[in-house]
Amino acid sequence: MSRGVVVVTGGAGDGIGQGVSRAVAEAGWTALIGDLDVAAAQRVSADLRAEGLDAVGAPLDVADERSVDELFGRKVPSLGGPLRGLVNNAGVGLVKPLGDVSATEWDELHGIDLRGAFLCARAAIPLLASAGGGSIVNIGSVQALGPHVGYSSYAAAKGGLVGLTRGIAADYGWEHIRCSIIPPGLVDSPQNREIFASWGDADQFIKDYVGTRQMIPRLITPEEIGDLAAFLLSDASRSITAAEITIDAGSSRMAFDNREGRS
Ligand SMILES: NC(=O)c1ccc[n+]([C@@H]2O[C@H](COP(=O)([O-])OP(=O)(O)OC[C@H]3O[C@@H](n4cnc5c(N)ncnc54)[C@H](O)[C@@H]3O)[C@@H](O)[C@H]2O)c1
């Protein structure tokens, strides 16, 4: 029997989204996979169900207030189980120096990465409260901790998400609603591979990055982010809130090229 419903926004994406959706379903919750790409959401949920796991796909545009309210106001109650958690994963990137970013590009990015998380959290909170509490996990980015060149607008959105995380934790802790943020480093995802391919040899870029910019020379997988999200959703983390747990193989703490001084 399902432990209740956990909404994963952008949960059909074949990077972190699917890693989180799978971990949520494997932990025994019904993974409600809300995604702009509804065909992918249906496909991913059907694949999980074929493995005996509990998952449902649904259309969701986190930038659209009506779409968010439809998911939380109609779809979640139609599944019967209580809402136990939300993972704000849906996000887009933008790599451009700030001077080249149009106001429209800024608004679109923030409309998904920051405002979208606000809309989903706002819709989830009353349902979590009426279930006696729950957990909201936001997917941030190490770009908010130490941005690479060209990431200023993305860093601003993910930095805003850090503040939103702490604010939700403060506002609703007394109702046993927890909220924490996972800022991942470089994670193996098709979105990333596309960006690196546009710069040249994607495989070589990744090899150089993990070898010189991380303390641990391994490529982080979406499943690892899923495992951490599942922990933060579970009762095992019942006293953890307002936390920022980076999962970046040490990259955000490295000031120097890791080859220096290595034997
Ligand atoms: N991949 C990384 O290296 C990395 C690193 C740090 C942070 N992140 C963050 O992790 C999250 C997932 O990134 P990913 O690259 O793994 O992508 P992903 O594979 O999880 O795919 C993202 C999904 O979001 C969906 N989506 C986009 N806009 C949407 C909207 N308006 N409403 C609903 N769904 C929408 C897409 O259809 C896609 O399925 C993002 O928030 C991203 O900023 C990723």
C-alpha cells in the first residue's frame, strides 16, 4: 500500500527528474510525476508501474498558476492518498553573461526555477498541513554558491530558492512541514550533455571537469540525487529542515585545480 503521494515536478526528465521519481516510487510513495512533457510523464510512470511501483503521470507547467492549482487541487485528491511531499525539480538553465540577458529571458527563467517552486509549495502546504505534516525538497544548484562565468541569472534564481527554502521552513515548521534544498554539482543528464556538445567534445569536457574540478573524480548520477531527496522526504530526516545539502563531489569547495600537488 502506498505511503501517500509525493509530487515530483519535472519528474519525467531523463536527468535528475527521473532519478527522483524512481527513488520516490521505490521508497513506497505514489510518485505523481508532473511535467510539461506530458507524454514523457505518462511513459516514465508507466515504466515504473510495469516494475510494480506506484507512479502516475500528469500535465504540469510550474510557470502557470492554473496548471499548478489543477495538479494540487484536483489530481492529488483524486489519488486518494494524503500528500506527503513535494520535490521542486523542474528547472531550466541559461548560460549568458548578464549584459546579454533580455528581461524576457530573465522572467522566463525565474518564472520556472523560482516562481514555479513558490507556486507549487504554496499549493502543497495546505495539503501537507492537513495530512499532519510533510517535506518539501527544492533542487538548487552549486551555481548559487560559486557561479561559473555566464550563470548569473541562473545563480540568482537558485539563490532565491535558498531563501525560499529557509522561509518555508520557518513559516511552517510548527505544522511539521519541513523544507530543505539540495544543490547538485555537475550531474550526468542529457540537458548537460547537449550544452557541453555545443562547446565541443562533451565526453572530454566531463572527463576534464570531474578530474580537475571535483575532489572525488566521479560523475554524479541522477539516482544519487534521488536517494538524497528520498531521505529528506522520509521520517529518517524528521528533525532536518532549512538544510542545504550539496551533492557535488566537493566541487563547490575547491578553489584550485585538483591536479596541483597530486602525486
Ligand atoms: N543536471 C545537472 O547537472 C544539474 C545541476 C544542478 C542543478 N540542476 C537542477 O536540477 C533540476 C533538474 O535538472 P536536469 O538537468 O537533471 O533536468 P531533468 O532531466 O530533471 O529535466 C527537467 C524536466 O523539467 C521539465 N520542465 C521544464 N520546464 C517545466 C515547467 N515549466 N513545468 C514543468 N516541468 C518543466 C522538463 O520537461 C524536463 O522533463 C533543475 O532544477 C536544474 O536546475 C541540475
